[in-house]
Amino acid sequence: MKVLIIGYGSIGQKHHKVLKKISSKFIFRICSKLNINSKLKIQLNEKEIESYNPDYIIISSETYLHFQHLKFINKILRNKLILIEKPLFHSKSIGKYLYLRNKVFVAYNLRFDPILIYLKKFFTKDKIKKLLTLTVYCGSYLPNWRKSNNYTESYSADPRRGGGVELDLSHEFDYLNWIFGDFQKIKKVNDKISSLNIKSNDLLIYLAKLSNDKYLNLTLNYFSKIDQRFMIIETNDLSMEVDLVNRYIKYKSINDLKHKIKKFKKIKNISYIKMHQSFTKKNFKNLCSYNQATRILSYL
């Protein structure tokens, strides 16, 4: 399988590393402004791309370039597999009238996290009907994201380039929709409140109503010095704490005297590995489709 990676920042390099781990049979070419191995480098023009004729294209460029790069690839190639790094685009107003000639998916890799797969199976339609509240939090410190680069110069710091917690941390919107179904926004606070030297929003507080008319409360930020990613799920039958960083689910039902805990192993890049394995085997069941990704943008 011939792979083309467009954009070779930290996430493009991660995709490359994971695919090499999965199989030694992949052939790679990379479109990047960075100085990389000349044997891997290829120019982003029609002649060179058509000549290489990749089977699998990964668009991992800065968010504001996603639409431009997808449109270019979609114009010159047909019936290829395309994986776009999340979020799909930097704006919900673009891409509506793009006619796709390839199979396009978006890399919401947390759909392949064993904890979230467990929750997806656990919360059947009947259990979702019993939901009362979902409290969801994701906080981390932007300067620690890409330690080899100055965070003030990253695309995350600039809203014109697709920066802001609402886009960078849109995983939460995707997995909540994937597990619990659609929800409707009630109120949103999206602001820059910390001392971080950035122009993009570093805080999102989002209140929504779930499909059963109960409530979702979501908070995202760039300024937490403690990495945290968790859910508190309350239903008529049980209470559940889901910790994606410390890798456990703690729960207690009405009839339990003590809480129970289910632990999950911490395996580096496991969600990326499983996502790429699924994609290359053309098992698209858990992948985020183009249409689903546009729905995620509509929440923002």
C-alpha cells in the first residue's frame, strides 16, 4: 500500500511512526515544507501525485489547510482512502458543496480507545434513555503539547489557522455524539481568559440537551497544568466515573454497597494503531465519516 502524508508536523510524524509499526510493507511519500529525507519527499502538484498514485492519503496539515488539500486531492484522484486529521475543517461554512470522489474519513482516534469502545457497548438505547446528566471535562497545558516548538507560533495559538480549544479538543464532541447520540446546544461560552500568549480561545463551557431531554455539561481548556480527561455519568440506575488519563471506569448502582472499578491498560498510541489497522483493512465501522465530521462542526 502506497501512503501519502500531507503535512509533517508532530501529528503527521505520529501517523507515519504508527503505520511503520503496523507494517513494513507500506511505501511512504511526504509533502512537507520541513527538511526531510529526500527519498520520502514529494511535491504537492498534480503531476507528481498522479505519478505516485497513492492508495491511502493522510491529510495532517494545519487545520485551515484541510479544505484546500482535500479539494486538491479529490480533484485529481478517485476511489482512494483519505484520512483527514481532526477537525475536518476550521469553519463549518466550508465544504458543504464538495462532491467527494474518494472515501473520506476524519481521524477521531478516541473512537478506538478501549474505554470508549466499552462505553459504546455498555450504553444501549435503553440505558441512554435513563441518562440524567453527563459532565465532561478535558484540560491540559498548551505549552506542553509540542515541547520542541514555541507554542505561541503553533496553529493552536491562532484562530485564523484553526486554533482554539473548540477545534483542537473536538474529540469530546465526536465521542459524545458517537456514544450517546445527538444533542442540542443551550448555551456556549467560548473565550480567551488565561495569561497564555495566544489569540485563540482557551476555554469552552458548553451546556446542551441530550436526546432524552436531559443535560450535558462540557468544559474544555488549554491552561490546566494537570492533564485531565474524564466523564461523570449519572443515570436513574447508576453513577459512573470515567477517567481517560488514569485508565479506569468506577461505577456504583442502586443496589451496590461499594463501588466497582474496571481498569484498562495504558498502551502507547493504541487508539492510533487500532484506527489505522481498521482503516487499512477497510473496516470503516467505527471510523468518523465525512458527514459525521460535518455534524461535529455544527455543534461548535
